[in-house]
Amino acid sequence: MTPNGNQRKMTNMSDPLQTILERHGRRKDSLIPILQSLQKSYGYLPEPLLRRICDETEISAADVAGVSTFYDQFRHEPVAEHTICVCTGTACHVKGAERILAAFRSEKGNGVENP
């Protein structure tokens, strides 16, 4: 899988974080916009950035971890450039969705997740 085109190298992470904190603030009620902006910049939420949020704001590590893992919109690992979703609802299941998923799994291996 290729990394997301928006993903940046970890070595340049201080400048975007400072800009984001200046834009959104450093209080607990700014956490979701901070995380959304970081993910937009990096393509995911790298662990070192999450630690830096705690160091440079009034937000606790428990709050950062709780919010970033509670919402499905936040990713803690880089994702592929393209995502393919296979419907597995009742109608799709009847039409052979499991065969399609099996074909993806045999071709791509562990990179295919269950819906």
C-alpha cells in the first residue's frame, strides 16, 4: 500500500502543530478541531504528535487518547492512497459479497479488513 499523499514526514511536525494550536487554541474544548487539522495535515495521527499535544496544551493524555480512539474519523496508522469498500448488507450478501471479499483477501492478504 502506498502512503497517503497528504502524509508528511515526522521530522517536520513542529511547524504544523504550532500553526494548528495558534488557530484552534490550547484548551480542552479545542481538541476535536486540533485532531481534525493534524489528521488533515499528516493523513493520520502519529503518536509523537499526540504526546506533543499534551505537552503544549491544557489537554490531558487521557482526553487525547479517549477522543482520538472514540471517534471513527481518527486514524492512528497511515492509510492507503485508495480505499475500497465492499457492501456486505443483506442484498449484497445474497449477490455474492463474500466472494468479492475473498478475492480481495487472496490478492491483497492482510490489508483487507472486515467491514
